[in-house]
Amino acid sequence: MLLFKNISYLICDPFKVEQDVDLLIEGNKVARIGTIDPRDYGQKLKILDGRGKIVMPGLVNAHTHLWQSLLKGRRDDLPLVPWCEEVIFPFIQVLHERGRLDGSREVSYLWSMLGALEMVRSGITSVIDMDLGYQANLIPQAWFDLGMRGVIAIEMADEWVPEQDSSAIEQEKENVLGLIEHWHRPWEKDNLIQVALGPSAPFTCSETLLAWVKDQAEKYGLGVQIHVSETRWEVEQALLTWRKYPLEFLETTGLLSCPVTAVHCVHLTQKEIDLAKRYGVIPVYNPKSNMKLGSGVAPVKEMLEAGLEIALATDGAASNDLLDSFEEMRAGAMLQKVSHEDPSILSARDMLRMATFGGAKACRIDAGIVAPGKLADLVMLNPSSPHFSHFGPDIVPALVYCAKASDVETVVINGELVMQDKRFVTIEEDLLYKEIVKAGRFYAN
Ligand SMILES: [Zn+2]
């Protein structure tokens, strides 16, 4: 059992903040909030001092590609399609050509751990990772070893892929089924890992592949994540090919009857927004990636007005380049304000909801708010620094506009301490980091 004692600010959700309160965790859930006497629980209690601190729901990064953690700081002058051709595809080729680095763990474990370390240090407790099929079993293994929650979806495509023969997609399907067999155990209460299906985008997948995805999603009860309407080019292609906008096309495939998270949704029409609402699609807003690749500005105002639950995400580290939801919240709010020339368009509370509750919905987990019975995925920050000095009555805008990843001190995931006072308690970070740097030099040079 864990007891946060004397928390100065407990952010239960964007509209409910409690002050000077205790919080008890039993098993993997929040058990009680109020005044709690540790003597009632005896020796089995570990106490964390919350004086002067903020405790909040863990942040959720609802879309990334962790393998790109080895590709930070690359080209910043290319739109999506040439960026894939010049940055993304060559790295995948190198990976297959070079094989395993002598004396090292598989690189998929290391890139996954690198991303997970960065995310937990940034207060992210859960992620949806659309990753490569290369040694894919080891990607969630890194999260499991660290104690992080995550959803793994192998990114699948059988069209618009360089030099791919038909056997490649069959191999990818095998990889996906292997992952499901190895990791998908939703009936286990303490399971940190889920598997989802990750068809890359409508224009990169044949209708045969999308039908296969739908069948597996129904058979195993899985969520589906897919990039939708990221660029204007994609929309033009959709209209040329199907005479439909991308989400309208997806409706014709039947895929929208599955639990779908639609990544980007930058160029969604009002009709598609209404369609998303009808099917319960969760759009995933990636403001920094959309800015860096020059993709455009997602219609967040219209999506919120339609009543959609939106999740927030960083996208991969090659197009961001940080896996940091605090930066993403700020960037996401400011991008909307400037593009509408209206500062009232999107509030700090809207952004916090996307980064917590919306993300939890996207992950299909009962978290994202702090309340008894909810999963104990919590973050404790120390606001005692010049950049976070706050003297007003409302802590939420200060949190969204001032907090930095470096303010995160302690992270609890699924009721377990993963990081305490900025030190990971589950792994040897220094040793792992040395191995990651070696692998990064070997593969990404
Ligand atoms: Zn993506």
C-alpha cells in the first residue's frame, strides 16, 4: 500500500482540485482520498511526502513510434512523404542489414526502453506505440521491465511501401498474431500491456488488409489505431481514388465499428467529424508533429463542439522531437489560439483533459482522473522552481503553461512506484542508457 500524505494540490480532474489532502493506494487502484491516519494501516504502508507538491493523473501519450527515438534531430525541412522516403525508410533498411549488435540486447528493446525512460521522466504513465514488427515482442517487454503501461500496435501497410513483396505483409500478420498470443491478457487484473492493431493509413493499406484488421479486432477484442487525414495530399489522393474523404472511406470498410483512434485528423471535414462522433472514434491531436512537418492545424474546436473525446500525443521522436506531454499541451493550446486568432478557443483545462482522460479513453483503461476505484497511475511534481512559481488561486493553468518534464519527481503506475525522487526504482538506468547510446551509434549513424 502507498500513502501520499499532505498533498498540497491534488488534481483529480481538470475541474476538481483538492488541497492539503491524503491519498491511499491499495493494489493497483486509488482506494481513498481524504484525511488518512497511517496508524490505521500499520507496517505495510509506504508513505510519500506530498507537502509542497502537486499530484495529478498520469499523462497519456496516445500515439508515438518509439523506434524513432533513435532518430531525433534529423531533417526539419521536409513534408510527410519525402520525409518518410529520406528519413524513415532508410533507417528501417539499415536495421535489417546490420542485424544484432554483438553483446547487446535486441535494438527494439533498447529503443523502446529509451522512449519509455523519456516518457516516464515526463510524467507519462501510458502510451500507444505504433511500432515496427522487427523483434516486436521485446518492445512491450521494456515497458514491463520498467513498470510502464502501454498499448503496442505494429504498423501495417501493404501499399505505398518501398520494395516490399507480398510475403512481407504475411510476415507482419504473423508478427501481430505472435504479439497477441504473447501479450494480450486483458483478463489479468495487473496486466500492464495491451495489443492493438495498427493499419498505417487508409492510403497505405489495401481493402483486403483492412478487412483482416477488422476480423482480428473483432476476434480478439482489440482496439485499432490508424493515421487519418494527416496531410492535404492524402485527402486529394482519397478523393481521386475513392471519391470519398479518408474517414468516409474507412466507414465503407466497416472498420469504424471497431474501437478506433484516428491519429492527426488535421484535414477532417465537418461531415467526417459527425461520422467520428457517430462511431465513437477518438481523434488523436499531435500539434508539434503537425507543425514540424507542416501538415496543418487540426479542427480541434469543431471536434470538441461535436462532443468528441480527443486524446493528445507526441507522434514519433523523428517528427517532434520530444516525448513530452507538457510541451505538447502548451503547443496544442497555442497552435489553436494563433490559427483562430482567438485566445479563448481552447483552454488549459481542455488540454489537460486531452492529455489525461482523453488519452486513457484511447488506451481503453479506467484512468485519467484521480478518484477511488480508478487505476493508480499518478505523477507527483515539485513546483518549487522559478519557472513554476505560482501565486494565483487556480493551479490548472499554471500546470499547463509552466510545468516542465523536469518537475516530475515521482511516478506511480498500476499502484507501483516506478520512479521516486527522479530515480527509477525498477531498473538500472545508467547501465541501460550506456547500452542504448552504443546501439544508437551503431544503427543510426
Ligand atoms: Zn504517427
